[in-house]
Amino acid sequence: MRLAKVPEDSASDIIPKLISKDIADPGAKICKGEGVRYVPIFADREHDVKEMGLEVIDGESFTRETRSPQERIRKRLSHLPQDVTEGLPMRWEFVGDVVILRFNEAMRSYEKEIGEAYASELNVGTVCADVGGVFGEFREPSTKVIFGDKPESVRLENGIRYKFDVTKLMFASGNIDERDRMRHINCKGETVVDMFAGIGYFSLPVAKFAGAEKVIACEKNPESYHYLCENVKLNDLNNMETILGDNRDLNIKGADRIIMGYIQSTSEYLWKAKEMIKHGGMIHYHDTFYVNEYEERINSIFSETFGTDGYEIQRIKEVKSFAPSVSHYVADVKIL
């Protein structure tokens, strides 16, 4: 059997593509090696695999279990109390070799056994439980390791490698379309400032794919800043400058584009964006609003800072739902 060697840190991105393109053999089992996944492929699709930059080798294949992972997990843990089995998560998030589950109170007494079952059935090394969402100024996750010992992993998404520790930092999966959009905007020759860089959610795709001459990424959280610097190296970027500190202390003038990828209190920083942006520049403004008043609120916020004739809203897009009747929006606003 011919097997595609898929690096572990990119498996969560590449394997679904192999399956969706009918390259991977759905009747054969994907096996795990040290740092790689061995994905059985159809012999006539070997050329397609090599074009993706993957090595193809000979190896044994095994018949895939016909039941879904959800069914196997339920059966494996069926001996647990009913209030536990009824709450077992049937959806999860992959970050390289790490899986993150949503946990409820009833599951905590059995977390070790539950973690081991998910690790085995999903073929990962570490399982973490999200026990309380995110909190604080830095939006830190309430996540704990329940199986394994390596919560640091690499997520490959749209050609960008994001390295981070899932127990210390949040990765918003719902923002994937916006991260993808940022790699396609035309920033050729521009100086771009990311005021709330995090681990590089938006600034990395801009720096790598959008043609920016220089990207200045500012981050206040030391933990996020550490991984921001790691990710600049991991993605082999030489057009990014990283700054640890409060963006209100930045001394920048004449920026072509500013990314304000924060929510709920973003408007408190718009005066600083005004200081840094040049006339004709673009601000990508993120915030949360009630769904029936987002356009009115964005206009009000920008009018207060730039005057009614000082800006032009070119696009408003819902990023994701945030709460009942509240959504996260991004507005592309040109400064006149």
C-alpha cells in the first residue's frame, strides 16, 4: 500500500484535504509514527500527493473501523454514569497533536479515563478540557490537560503555522474566514500595524501572503508575545517587527493600514489608530454589537474620532456570533 507521510504539526490541515479530494483511501486506517501520520492513498493519486510536497512510501495498511469516532467513544465510556455519558462532547478541536474538549461538571470526576479514551480513538498525544471559557483582559482560556503532557502544539491553517500552548492562550476557530481574508488583501508596499497582535492571528498572513513591506505587530501579553516571536521564526518572515507593550505607547506615524483585532473595548483605542494612520489609509476595526444596530454604532464610533466626513466605511462583515443577539463584526474603514 502506498502511504503519504504527513507531518504531525500539519496533519489537521492536510489530512482533511486528502480525504475531500478523494486522494486518501477511506477504507484504510491512518497510522501514527514519530512526528508523522501515515495516510493510505489510492495508487493513481500518488502524483497529486507529491505535488503537495509530501513524501510517499510503501507500507502496510489496515482496515478502518467503520463506526464513527463518536460511536466508538460512546461505547468505550458506556459504563460511566448516565449524566456523564449524556454530556460527552461529540465535537472537538484539533491543534496539531492536541485535542480540546468542552467539559461539564459531571465529567470532571472521570477526566483521566475520558481523556485516555479520546486520545486513543482520535489518535492524538494530548487531550485538554475547556472547563470555563475565556476570561480577563488577555482572554486567557480555562483549559487543563487531562491526558498527555504536551499542550504546546502547532496549528497549520491556510499556509500559516501558529504555535501556542492551548492551556495558556485562546485560538478563536470562528475567526478562520477573517484570517484567510487577510492573506488575500492587497498590501503591496504597505506599512501595516497590528495593534492587538496576539500570536500573529492576522499579522502573520498579511506579512507572508499580502505583499506588505513591513508589518509592526504589538502585543501586551508576555505569553502571547513569546509565541508571536516564535511564529515569526516558524513562518520564516523577515518583514515583521514585534513589539512587547501597550499599543498606546507606540510612536508610529503614516501607517498605510491598521488592524484592530480586539473586541468589546476596541473603541477606547481608536484615538491611537488616528495618530498612526495616514490619510487614505485603511483600518480593519473589530468589535461586538447588537445585530440590529452594528452599522449605526460603527458610524457613531468613527464620527466621534474622525468627524462625519473623515472616514468612509467600505465593508462590514459578521465574523461570528458572540452571544444572543450579539455578533462580532469587522469593518473596513478608509480614512479620508
